[in-house]
Amino acid sequence: MLNPAGDAHDAGRTLSDGFERGVTRQFAEKLKKSLEKHTNARIILTHNAGETISQKQKANFANRLNIDLYISIHASPSDHLGIDTYYYKSDLFTPIVSDQLALYPTHQACFISHKKTAAIAEKGLVASEYKTKYIVKEPIGIPLKNLVGVIAPTFTIELHIKKTGDLLFYIKPISKGIAHVIDK
């Protein structure tokens, strides 16, 4: 499931030649087509253009569909091209460790899965052919509102762009990274 930033009442960040809402919507639609062409995955968008849907509604929709992966897409103005990935993490925790088992509280075990998912995606995004073209930082765990409530592995991709057209450059590497996640 792809969640483009913004909705009918929230245009998102102001970019050099548009708003985050429109740019991420176009990007999500192109990414959906690319993923459906190169994988056997069924890709769903969280909402239609012009709709206003809360994060709680998006999470409920994702959970009812029993999705396998939830990706929130954002764009920010920048002087350099780059990708930041974030996974949901609300607090630090210590596992209970015995001689044979390492047990994590059930409600926190998924955070480890989310981090691994983001790390797998990052490996696909930093393919050698793209390393010199943009910066990709290690996935960071923070309590992101746009990921709250989704049971499936979730992460946010933030694309740094100089102008709207830069997003087209990210279609192939992001599609490749997500396909890598799907394969794992």
C-alpha cells in the first residue's frame, strides 16, 4: 500500500514548483504502475485524489486488507537529491534474554521487523548505479504520525528534490528497492 503525502485539505510542503500533495500523488501513481509491471504485487493507494482521510482511517483500511507492506511517500525541497527512510519506533526497549531465548514484548516486536524492512529497502536503493547521483541515509526509527496503527511493516520514504521533475529520477531506484523488499 502506498500513502502519498497530503490530501484534499492538506497540500503539504511548498516545493519550488508545486506542493507536496500533488507531487507525491503523481509519484505514487507512477511507482504503482512500475511495481505492478515488474512484480506480481497488487499495489493499492491509501486514498483517491481529492479525498480527505485520517491516519486512523488509512491504518484501518490497511489492516482490513491485511496488506504486506505500507509505504508513506513524502517530498521535501532541497539543494541536493537524496532519500531518507524512516521506520516507526515509539521508544527504546530491552529484550528479556535467557540462555536460549530472546523475548521481545509483543507490541514492540514489530518495530524490529520494520527496521529490517527499511534496511532491506535501503540496500535496493543504494545500488551502485545510483550511489553517485543522490544521498541515501541509514533508516532512522522515530515516532512518525503517518505510520501509526498499521500492523504490516511500514516505512516512510522522504525524497529530497530541487524541482518537481526530479521525482521521475526516483521511480526506477525506489521501484527496485521495493521489489527487493517484496522478494525478501
